Amino acid sequence: MDIVAALQATSQGLAVLKQLRDIEKNFDIATLKIQIAELADALTAAKLALMEAQEALSKKDAEIASLRRTFQRSTETVEAEGYRYDKSDNGQKPTGTPYCPVCLEVEGLLIRLVQAQQAPFGDLNCPKCKAKFGNVPTFDR
């Protein structure tokens, strides 16, 4: 359920509450019990919907925080020859081995490429997505 459903359930509960208030003094106990049960159902549905909405908002908050960290980290990098590298001490030149462009583009993750086993120097692999890159330049630290 979403926030709209929670609002609808709350509105339904308030409508039942209004009906309860409008019952005359010579009411029927069975009718009163039915309306109280309807009110309880509506309020329970509203509570569940609000709990689900809170969970969804918490997940979105966590994702936003993760994206902010990634964005902050990406501002600490520099692009060279189609790859992202850490910035050198002077902040302008690339240093070290690059980050995986696939993981960066698809998931927003900065995963450093590693030397491919039994491959010529300059061939790097991503340990996460397993993408392979040939003849990748690396820069002294």
C-alpha cells in the first residue's frame, strides 16, 4: 500500500466514526458492533499502509545517501582516456589504476580494476562485474 491508500483507509475510518456519532440513542447493538469492526479494519489498513510507506521512504533515504556518497567520491576522481582515476596530490592528474566504467555507469559504484591473471600487462578486470579491459593505462602514484 502507498500513502494514497493510507489516506483512503483513514477517510473510510473517519466516515464510519461519523456514522457512529450519528446513531440515535435507541441504537441497535449489532449495528454498533459492525460499525466498530469496520472502523477497526479501516484503521488497521491505514496503519499498515503508513508502515509500508515509512519503509519505502527509509529505503529511498538510504539510496539517496548512497548516491550522495558516490557523487562525493566521484568528485574526488578525474577522467583520463575514458576511465576514472583517483586524483593526484595536485588534484589535476590521474593516479593509480582506474575504476570499472561498467559498474560506475550501471550501478554508480567505484570498483577499482585489478590486473588480470595470466594476461599481458595493462589488461585489467573488474572483480565485481567481471568485465575485461585490454591495454588500460595506469598512472604512477
